[in-house]
Amino acid sequence: MLKEFINQQVTILFIDGGSVSGGTLIEMDEKFVKYQSPQNLNIIPISSIKTVTLQNGDNHNSTVRGFR
């Protein structure tokens, strides 16, 4: 489901309410995603992700993938 976001700029919202934005989803497997921001490389467990939003110039048409 998230593979369509590989190499694209996204915002990730976590189930605890935190978020990261301004970075790129660079790799994923069945348990983790790698998220590269200008400052950090984050390895994020998929189980901690609530939604992933594709960043584009027009937020009205942003693509969102959620988990429950």
C-alpha cells in the first residue's frame, strides 16, 4: 500500500500524535520504512504509523493512506 510513496515527499502521522514531514520515503519492507529528512535518516516501525500523506503543492488533492 505504501510502495506508491517510495521516493516521494511525505508527511507521516504517528499513532501517539507525533509527526515528521519534509522528507522522503526511501525504502520499506513488511515491518519498517526508511524516511530520509534533510537532517536525519529515520527507520520507523510500520506499527507506529497512523497515516502517510503525500506532499504536493495542492493539499486539496493529497493522497492519504491510513492504518487501523
